[in-house]
Amino acid sequence: MLPPMTHYNRENGPLHIKSYAFGVRIVKMFLHFTENDWKLQTLYKQVLGSGTSISANVHESEFAQSPSDFVSKLHIALKEANETMNWLNLLHDVGILDDKVFESMSVDCSEIIALLVSSIKTIKNNINTE
């Protein structure tokens, strides 16, 4: 059985912490990019949007109306994380992100993806065993 959504300890949950910290990193990266090269601002806005949407959807899921709504919000966060990974790869492959920054950001994004996949599987299993 799923715990009540109102008892979710969001401040200490690894998904909450990691997705928010990743969103902060994305914003800082965006600010750095836009100071240096306005010509690619459209591309930078793509990674800004998807990278910060992960945390927004995780936060939104915390007050879901039902277990299926919770899963739905986490699926959206997962899709946004996957999109963000695409943008990070693209920015790296065209030389905008150096190897060190790319490695750090992609590791963080991969960890969030793994947490989301695990959370979704666990919740779906709990729903199916009720």
C-alpha cells in the first residue's frame, strides 16, 4: 500500500534534493551561456526549460491527487530528464560544454533518471499489489 501523499518527506527525499539541485545547476549554466553567446540562446532556453521542469514535476507529484496522478507526474519528469540529457549531449558534441562540465551534468542527470525509473516501478508495483 502506498503511504499517504501528505506524509511524503520531500525535504529529505533524494529525488527532491537531486532534482532541485540539478535545476539550480541548469539555471547557473544558462546564465553563464547567455553572458557569452546570445546567438545560441534558443538552444540554451531548451535545456533551461527541460532541466528545470524535472524538479517542477517532482515537486508537483508530491501533492498528487492519486497514485496514478503521482506516477503521471513522475513520467513527465522522466521525459524532461531524457530531453535534458539530449541537450547536454548536443551542447557537448558541438563544443559548448567542455568534458568536465558535461561529465558532471550528465552524471547528475543520469542519477535523476535512475531515481525516477526506480520510483515509477516501485509505485506501479505497489498499485498492482493492492
